[in-house]
Amino acid sequence: MKRPFAPTIYHKLVALIVGLMVAVVGALAIYLSSQQIAAMSAALRSKATTYGAVMASQTVSAVAFADRETAREVLQSINADADVASVTLYGAGGAVLYAHGTPITASAAAAGVATAQVIDQASRIAAINPVVSLEGPRGVLVIELSTDSLIAARKHVHWLAFLTGLAAIAAGVVAAGLIARRLARRLRAIANVAGAVAAGDLTQQPIDDGQRDEIGLLAAAFNAMLAQIKQLFEHVKEMARKEQDRLESLVAKRTAELDQRNAEMQLVFDEVDQGLFMVDLDGTIPTERSAAVERLLGPVPASGLLADYVRQFAPERADWFALQWETLRAEDLPAELCLAQLPARFEVADRNVELHYKLTNANGRVRVLVVISDVTAQVERGRAERDERESASLVSRLLSDRVGFLAFYGEAQHHIAGIGGELRDGAEFRRAVHTLKGICGLEGIHSIAEACHALESALEEGDELSTLAQVRAIKARWVLVTGKLAPLIAAATERLELRPGDILQIEAAIRRGAGAGELLALVESWRHDRVEPRLRRFAEDAHALAARLGKGAIDVDVEVAEGLRLPSERWGGFWAAFVHAIRNAIDHGLESPAERLATGKPMTPHLTLRATRRGDELTIEIEDDGRGIGWTQVEALARSRGLRFASHDDLVDALFHDGFTTRDAATEISGRGIGLAALRHACIASGGHIDVTSRAGAGTTFAFRWPDLATRHDVIKLAAT
């Protein structure tokens, strides 16, 4: 782009000087020419006045006697003057006594005048003088001078003034150019040196200008300033050099100290058991890290990315790790939440390692500190403590309730064998897993309960590899837990438990002469399980589960018909599934203490376990005073899942359907919709049916009925109030 014209000081000085010259010369030319023309005009007027006065006095006699000859002789003498354009002498009465040329003021003369006067015309100056004789006659003399010579002189003066002014202007322009050039050259020299100095060039020489005018003084002042700047610059350079030497020495010293500290710190890092390293938010692992990192996790990949590192030592968890790290980097969720979602426990080779993540912000650089700990010993110690705890729980149960323990052991063995088969799908398999989870949880074998819960999750996700791994883990864990108790279990199986009341009962039968059939029935009943210990064991489990779920202390009543026994072969499956009724009542039925107080109920919930026998009909009930069944919710869920919902019986049937649950998410206790289905299946398999009564806000009762203990019923009979 072409830069616009910018006048320099040279142009400005020339313009200023020329302007002043033009103004001065023009003013002088106008003034002098006007003065000269005015003087010439005044001289011509004076000439006309003089002619008029002299000739008027000479023509008095001519006017007195009307003597034309005298008039001619007198006035003819001025005709030789080239400026005289006309001469006219008027006598008394306006008679022309003499006339020369053509006058232009005859009318004024004819009228007569009393005093002398001069009249300026466009082209003439007229002098009019009265002529008065002593004899009395009066006349008028008119002399007109031409202004042609004045006009010519005026033109000559103007032209001469123009030429003179033009010459003066030309001389002024030349002089202005010379003056401006000289001044501009001197100022330009100063400006060039000043610009170079301003650009950092201090090698410029002083300005050579020895004149004593203002520009010379400016140049001298600039030279002095330049000398001061050079001196100051040299001083600054010297100070900078010294400071640089000092800083280099200090940096070298600090670098040596830091190298020593880093070496010591690296030595500390390499000696500690924990692995430490920082990670940038883009996932890059810096080269600075402790030796324990690669000792615990293996060598860092060539890419240097944490996601690739995790894929190297834990490929099955790499995708989830990469997803959570990307969420952290994108700041889609709070950083603390993202870090909490990152996997923390890994099994690497033969070690168990734990990763702890901490967000750091140093000087605006956000990174994540990763601390790696070898927790193998802790895990092994925890496993050993868990093994001892679970073994102690089983031993305690065996000693306190031999019959109940053997029933649990037999039922668990049955389910372990069931889930270990080739078929790992379908409702029966899921019911077996869910029931095993329930009975192991109540017996204190939480490791197997947790493994069963993980197996259920793998089944829902369709993960066949994880399903197979969990099945194997459950079987191995069962063998490990029960293997230590094998001698005790064998000894307990060979024993028969009798109470004093049993001995008194048979003694009374013998004394009254009971027949062999009655006595044989009494003896055979000793092989059956007592119902009261079963229900009391369930009561203990209900207390523990309520505390675990935050329901607080609960009251549990156990009501059992005296001496009621049931054969374990037929009822073992039902007792194993009855745990789901306990878990359902505690988790779904009973409210928390705060909820009960808000609805006006006693703060302590109440649960009743009841077993009665009337004739050949056996009834086992579980009754709670909780919130009751939400039939409206059950109807909506049944409708959405394509189940029948037209009647109350349809809704109860849906309640016991496989996979039916009112919970949004599954927990270790409930939420998968399998427990009640397994309970119904076990009840039907043993020949019974279920009656359900429930009232909103008042509680629910599940009544399991066997109308004829000798008959198997495959139809569930349901009733509700």
C-alpha cells in the first residue's frame, strides 16, 4: 500500500518562507504603486487648478469686452500642453468666447459657477473657474485635462510593480530553498542519529554542527545526551555482565544442590516400598518416578501413556480406566468423582497392588499423583482373617444348632452342585444362585454370598467368562471353608440329638402301654428336624439383617406348636428358600425408625414367625407390621412387563414371577426379582401353597400352607385382604 505524502520540515520551511515573501512583496507592491498613482493624480489635479486660476485672471478683459481675439491669444498658449483636452471660455449670458477641443462639462459652465472647482470625470479632470471683470460682466473658464497619461502611467506602474514583485518572489523562493535546505539538512542529521539511537544503535558518531544558533545548540545537547547514554549503556553492560556471572555461579551452585537433592530424593523413592509418579491430565507419565513403580507394575510402555500402562498389566479393566480418565480430562464431572471411579485394586502377577489417586495443582499445572502400594500381605491377612471368621461362625452354628447346621450344609451342597453343572442359564439356575447367596449370608459366609452376587451380575451382563470364573470361585471357596470342618460335620451327621422332653415323652407312652406303632412313630420323629430352632435361628438372622440395613432394633416373636418336627428330606429346600421371606420382610416391608415415627407407628418394628399344625394341615407364617405391598406399583410393573394384572390374584402371581422386582437397582440383599420366585418354587415342590395378605401401612403376612402333609400340591392358592 502506497504511503500518503507527508511534508518534511524542508517543505514546511520553504512553504513558510515563500508565503511570507509573497505576502510582504505583494503588500509592498500594492502600497507603493497606489502611492505613486495617487501622487500622479494629485499632480494632474494641481495642474488643472493652476491652469484654471492663471488663465481665468488673464481672460478678465476678454470677458469684459467680449473680445474673442484677446481670449484666443491668451488661451492658445496652453493648447500646446498634451494633457489639455479642451478649453472653453464662456462670456456673459453663456456666449462662447473661445473653444478648443470638445468639452464634456459645457452644461455646468453654461449654468454659471460662483467659485472655482475641480471635477473628476471618467477620462478627464475639469477645472471650472469664474471670470469676473471690474466693469461687471461675468464669465466661466473651463479647462479639461485628459487622464490618458495618468491611465498609461498607472498601467506602467502596475506592470513594473508586478515584475518587481515577481522578481522578488523568485529571489525569495531561491533564498527560502537555500535556507530551508540548510536548516533541514542540519535537522535531518540530528533526526537520523536520534532514530538510530532509538533503534538501539549506539555506534553513531556525534553530530558535526558547530554553529551557535538554536539548531547548533540542539545538536550539542543531543551529542551530550548521546555521550551520557553510551556511558550509561557501558555501565549497564558491565553491571549485566557481573550479574550474569553472579547468576551463572548461583545457578551452577543451585543446580548442583538440586542434583544432589534429586539424587537423594530418587534414592529415597527407590528405597521405599511404594511406587510414586505424577501423571499429566493428557495421561502422560513423566520420566521421574520411583523404582518401585516398575517393580510392582512392570516396565512403562514406550508410549508413556497411563492408559496403555493399565492395558499392559490389567487389560480387562483398561477400557473402563480410559473412559474415566477421559472424563477427568474433559472436566465433564467433578475431578474427585472421576478419581473415585478409577480402578484402585489390581492383581499383577502374584501381587495385589492398590493405586491411590490425588489431584495436585502446582503453579497452575494440574496433575494427578499416583501412589502404588503392595497390599498383598494385607489381602492375604484379610483373607486369612475372613477364613477364620467364617470357619468360626460355622463351628459356632454347628455346636449351637447341629440339626439346623446340617440342614444348611446339605442344602448348600445341593446348590453348589447345581450351579457347577454345564447349564448356567434359566430361572432354576438363577434361583439356586440367589438362594445360595441368601443362606450363606445368613450363616456368616459372606465371601460366598459376595461371589454369588457377582455371579448374578455377570449373568445379567451376559459375561460368560466372568460367569465361569465366579462359579469356579464359589466352588473353590466352599471347599476351602467347609474342608476344615469335614471331621466335625461327619461326626455330627452320625449323632442323634435328644432332649429331656423326648425321653419323658417316650417313657410316658411306654407306661400307658402305647402300641408298637405309636412308639415307632415317636422314635422315627427323632430323626426329623425341630421347627422351633429353625425359626429362632431365622429370628436371629432377622435381627442381624435389620441392623445391617439401618432398620434399628426389631422385635421378633417365635410361635411354634409344641414338639413340632418336620423331615429334613422334604422340608430342607423350603427352609433354604425361607431366607428370602426373611430378607423380603426386612428390606421391603419394615420401615426405618424415622419413617415409622413420621407415620405414627411405634419406632420398633415387629416381626412374627409362626408354625402351627391343625390336624393334617401345617401352616408356617411370617408377619410384619411394615408399610405393606404397593399394589398400584405392582400393577404398573406387571402391565409394563406383559403380565396379567386384571385381578388381585393376578397381581400376587406377578409378585412371585421370576425377575419381578419393585427396586430400580439390585443390591446384595434384594432387587433382582429372584428370591420370592425361588420361595414359591420351593413351597410348591414340598406340596404347599402360599396365601398373601397385605394392607397398606399395616403390614404383610405370607402364610405357607400344606393342607395334607401326605399330598403334593403344585397350585399356589392366594388370598388377600
